[in-house]
Amino acid sequence: MSLPQLIMLPGPTNVPPRVYAAMCKPMINHRGAEFHELYPRLLENAKKVFQTESDLFVLTSSGTGGVECAASNLLLPGEKILVPVGGTFGERLADAFRVYGANVVDLKVETGSAPTTDQVREALRREKDVKAVAVIYNETSTGTTVRDLPEIGKVAKENGALFIVDAISVLGGDDLPVGKWEVDVCITASQKCLATPPGLALVSVSKDAWRVIERSKPRTEYFDLIKYRKFRDEKKETPFTPAVNLFFALDEAFQMILETGMEAWIGRHKKAARAYYSAFKGMGLSFFAEERSRSNVVLAINMPPKISAKDLREKLRKKYGVVVAGGFGNLKDAIFRIGNMGIVTPREVITTVSAVEGSLHELGYPGTLGEGLRAAIPLLSDL
Amino acid sequence: MSLPQLIMLPGPTNVPPRVYAAMCKPMINHRGAEFHELYPRLLENAKKVFQTESDLFVLTSSGTGGVECAASNLLLPGEKILVPVGGTFGERLADAFRVYGANVVDLKVETGSAPTTDQVREALRREKDVKAVAVIYNETSTGTTVRDLPEIGKVAKENGALFIVDAISVLGGDDLPVGKWEVDVCITASQKCLATPPGLALVSVSKDAWRVIERSKPRTEYFDLIKYRKFRDEKKETPFTPAVNLFFALDEAFQMILETGMEAWIGRHKKAARAYYSAFKGMGLSFFAEERSRSNVVLAINMPPKISAKDLREKLRKKYGVVVAGGFGNLKDAIFRIGNMGIVTPREVITTVSAVEGSLHELGYPGTLGEGLRAAIPLLSDL
């Protein structure tokens, strides 16, 4: 017997007991009085979490469903969209628009680095008539975050393009004032930095985005944003049966996050990230992402020579009950990845760091035991 | 203080405690060993519940997402599909295919009745080159079930058309041997007769359907069945993060249903339906659906003169904690609807019947109190 596993994945994450408890509230009518109270509150709190006055919608789907929603509502077939691609999720973002017929211009980004403002400006100069720029803010497959995001947004808007941000793995875990940064469509998911079980996607829609949607007419039934708006406005309901229990959970998670305050909630992720990076550096490990683009929510750590990621992950899971991720595709055994999302306290940090130290040690890694912790603990003083 | 509401809706339904408890099992890695055990078991059990050897997939979406999955995977733009339409959900089914460019031939069915084999045969004779026939098995908005379903399927297959069945509100609550009836694509959802919270859709795919999908190439990223098959076969995983907790819940619900046995599980719905119909008839009420097409899972009951459905539903909810549905669209105040789904025991029946009797009485309905129960109870002897 042991405690539940410590889920240090880049989603799903550990879910706080109060959120789990809320998920099991008795069933209600999704077209009745209780839902009419819940749904507007959920959407209002979502705006606070997104830091925007844009419309917000909660979809019953994974984050990829949120991306599909953007792709099927926004561009018309043949219209041009610029998508920086430097990893699996950038590819998926580009693919979603391609499936719906957009003319997708891939802006190739070196793996481990993030697109820069100059690269985007240059691409927009080269390409004519780009209707939208869609950026993965945090590329989970490589542990990189786009530090130039606000400037890229400005460049997009100056060029008359919509600014779409896939923030699935990062919203709540790093700076992203959706309103201030003029993000037209921002997508996130429940199971990352919002500390809620998986199954919900959130999508924000600016006034500019609405103009495009109304012109394009959604090419989807299930993700039709015009229907979502109509049902919200006329009935305080969703057009299709929502995952009621996950709505309960997200409602509770929002209350928890807003009690903490958005700045503090994000700040916890940043502080824990500093401690993690310092710990792994102290252990002599290196990171997959270039330094300026390192993610605060997903750490992609290079495997030391002669130790396989598979063995490390198995040791972590079986001996310590700590679950981390491997790499995607050809990075499968080259890196391991830790999610720093949602519940972020000194305990998650020290447990994960210690477990990695212990596991690597057993697998023959030459570092001195305790170096990781020695580097991490001083940085946890204000977490 | 009172007990939780009794949710007698046509979905979501009351969820058994063991299913709720399973939903709150500790989080796991959706790309790890625990999921690799869960997912194949879930799909195998789904086949037993669907009574088919076809492939089964579980999607993180509402039932409408399952319909969108069928529409975006199957027909090519311009290809003809015949859809009998006699209510809101028939319209939605037709719309989903229309959104993806199919040439949808609506076969108009009188509201309150269900399409017959002759109507479908006649339409297939009139229309040339119909690639698929898609039927709502149970039209929730009107409380009708297509009693000719197996014969309609035969006619479709004889004409070389795929046979698609939207069984969202009924699978598990009425006869539907998907294999024996040669249904190519059958869609259902978690929150109806499977007694699980909302948020999952299930889709079966026959060999004939695969041939069409492989030719058509899915025009969706999120619902791409070829990806779902690939990830299942190669990894025992879903391509995108699933609603893990709802998978736990559905897994438990399937075990519960299969312990009961499919025939007995369906039989309970039939027996309870008989008792309900008898009770309401005993109270002098009439039904919206024609007799031969009456649904066993959704009872659509005409409001007696001078009593509003809104008042009845409010009385039921506030005084008795029993939640029933009104009508859709222009039937909003003309009928009320009771879901007989999932947890079906004598207690649900007597509580609902008694609460309707009490509420109508208070609202001035002239019937004699107790007539409903008197008609229902003898029919509950073998439930």
C-alpha cells in the first residue's frame, strides 16, 4: 500500500481534494436553475483567470478540441495562417487548421528554441495577406515557452492578422494577460495549471475574432461558437450536454485560484520552476530548451549518457510513486519531462527532486547525492 | 435539508454511488501502465454492451461530438445521405452531416411518429445513389423509438448504403444488438442508459464503415477515427488526453451493467416503462408519441388542459425534489418528459409517479389521487 501516485506530468496533474470533492456533487439538470447559477459564475471567473474582457466558453473536450474549435470557426478554406512550429504541439496546431482547409504557412523553429518577434515579422513581410498568426505559447514536447509572445502579438495585429494563442499547457502557470496582450483567441485546458481533471477546454473570443467568425460561419456543429454564444445569452446554458461534474470541479478550482489571486498563483509556478532548474543543474543535468525559452511549467531534461529515460521513469514510478513523462517521437528516450502545474508546493518540488536523485543514483549516475536538494531548498523559502 | 434531487431527465441521469466513487480514483498517467490496462478493458466491455464485434471508441465529448465524429469521418462533400427527421435530434443529426458538406435528404416524419421501413424503402427508390442512411433510434424530443430499426437497416444495406444509428439516448435501455442488426456506425453517450456522468461519447465502427473512412479521410483532427485506431493499436492510448475520471466512471458502470447482464439491464428499462405508461394512463394523461413508437426510455406526456408544464416542473422540483424535463421548441409547454434511464428500480418509478400525482393535484388536476400508483405497482412485481 502507498499514497496515490504523485502525478508530475505535463498534464493531467494532481487534483486538490476540494476539487475532487466538488466533482462528486450530486447530479443536476444542465438545463435547470442550478446550472443557470453555475454557468455564468464559471464564465465570469474564467475571464478573471484569463485576465480578459473577451467572451469565454467552456467546451466538453480535451485541449485539442479547443484547437479544433478555433480552426473550424475562424479561417475560410484557402486563407493564410502563420504557425511557428518547433515541436509536436505546434505541428498539431498547424494540422488542425490544415484539416479545415486553411493555407498554413509553417514557420520552422529550431527544436528547443522558440520563435522570436523578428522571425515572425520577417515571415509576415515575406508572406502576403496573412489572416492569422497562431502560436503555441508553451511547447510541451520540448519544454519551451515563447518569451516574445506579447511582441509577436503586436506584430500580428499591426499586420491586420488575428492573434491566436494555444496556451493549453500554460495558462495559470506563466504570465498571460489575455486582454492586455490583445490575444484574439486563447485556448487552454482544465488538466494543466488549473488543477482540474481532464475533459474541458476553454476558449476566449475577442471582438475582432467574432467579426471573423460571423463572416466565416462555423464549419462544425459541436464546436460552433455562435451556438455557444446564443445558448449562453438566451438560456445560460451550453448548446450540448456539458460534462456537468467537470464543470463542478472547474468551478471549485477557479474559486481556489482566485482566492490565491492570479499573480500569486502564477508566481508559485515561477518560484517552483526556479527551484527545479537550480536543482537539476546542481545535479549536473542539462536542459533541452535554450535558456531564454525555458518553460516554467514543463521541464525537459536531457538524459545523462548511458541511462535510459525508460529505466529512470520506471524507477521513479515503481520505487517512489512519482510519475514523470518521457519525450515525444524521436525524443522519447533522449529526455524526461516534469510537469510543474496546478498544485505547486515545496513538497512536490522536494519529492520530485529527491526521487530523481535517488533513481539516477541507483541507475549508476555519478553525481553526489543531495546536490539537487541543496540547490533547490534555499529557493523554496518564499514558496 | 433533503436528499439529492432525483434526476428523472432524459440525461444526465442519477449516477450510482459506485460509479461516482470510481470517478474519484486518484489521477493516473493517460500514457502510462494503469491506462494501458484500463483502456483495452473499457473497449472490450463496450463491445459487450453494444453487442458487436465492431471496433469501439470512447471520445471525450458529449453525444453530439459522437455525431460530429461520424459526420466528419464518413461521407465526402456532395455524397447523399438519407436522414428521417421527426424532432430536434433528427434535425441535429441531419445538420451535422450538412455542416460537413454531405447532400442530406431529409425524410420528413410526422412529429410523434417514427419512420417506417416502407418510408425508407420508398425514399431509397426515389433518390439515387444514397451512400448512407442515418437514423435517430430514439428521438428524445418527442419520446418516440423507431420500432422498424432492424428492417430499415436491412433495406439500407440492400441498397449498398451504410447504416448509421444515433442511439445516444437509448443504448442500454432498449433492444439494440449492433452486430446482429448490422449497424455500421452506432453512437451513444455516457449520461443516458449507461448511468455514467456526461462527457463521453461512444462510437462503433464496422468493417464496411472503415472502408468508407479510409477512402474519405477524416476531415477533423479531434475526432479522426484513423488516429483513434492507430493509438489504440500501437499504444493502448487515445490520441488526445481523455477525461480520465470519466473513463474510470464508465469502466465501473460497464462492470455493473455486465454483472447484471445486458438482457436484464435492458429488461429493467422495459418493465419500468410499462409501469410508467400504465400509471400515467391510469391518471387520465395521454402521450405525445403514437402508441407503436412509444419510447421505453423517454416518456413524453401531454400536459392536461389549463396546467402549465412550467408550473408542474417547478412543483415537482421544489416540493418533491424530482427533476423532469419540459419540451423542446414549440413543445416547451405542451409536454413534460421523464427519463427512464440508467438506475431503474421500483423506487424511481413510484417516487416519480407519486410526485406527479401530488403536483398535478395541487395544480387543480381533477383526477383521483392514487390512480397512477394503483396502475403502476402491480407491474413492478418482477422489476
